Amino acid sequence: MASPAIYREMVYPWHKAHVAEAHRLGLWVLKHCCGHVWPIIDELAEVYDAYEAIQATAGMDIRKLKERVGPKLTLWGGIWHEHIILGSQDDIRNDARYSFQYAAPNGGYIMGSTHSLAVDAKPENILEMKRCRDRWGIYPIDPKRFT
């Protein structure tokens, strides 16, 4: 954990250098970063190709992210990690509907958990996440399918 100022001064130059080398080798680089990263999201979008672990409970709204960095950064997430563990299938559908509606148009979106699939994840919620992806995650995205 570091302040945005420390990140920019001490970490960001290394991120840029490492990702530049990966790009030179023809690789794409995904950044996993939990928590509230609004203060450094522009730097992440400048360096990385994709951002995963979009933690809505930390204020990282996927709709606002798409508006701000969507053309630069592929977003991976949308289904709340907390809902996969403690929520209902309705919660999963609502998360998927919101994410597909606001993050998927024009590409640059990978639907998935906002973190990982934890040991306590409900199998029925994981399966519902997959069903939503299979039904709604077909380009072009059509909100009429979100039923």
C-alpha cells in the first residue's frame, strides 16, 4: 500500500519499464489491483492493457471506469466477489446486467469475478455467472437479451 504520490514516484516508473519490455516482446499485460485505485487509474490505463479486480465495494464502478478509461484499458470483472460468496443468483444477474450494459459496448470487456473464486463461493452463483455470460455476452451486446 502506498499513497498516489509514492506510487507515481517510486513504483510507476518500474511498471512502465516492465510493461514496455513486455510490449517489446509482443506480450500484453494485465494489472490485478484490488481496492480504490481512482487516484492512479489514468497511470494504470497509460501503462497496462487490461485491469482486473475491479472492486465495486471499494468505489470502483465499472460504468464510470468504462467512461473514463474504456478506450485505453480492457476491463475484467463486474460480478461482485462478495455476491459470488454471500449473494443470490439474482445478485449475480444484476451484476452481470449492469456490467454488460455499461462495460461491454464497443468491446474491451471481459466478464468475470471482481477478484477470484474463493473457497466459499457458491457453486450455483458460479454457474449463474456462466449462464449470464453465455446468454448476454455475445457481441454485439443487446440489452434486450438481459432478461
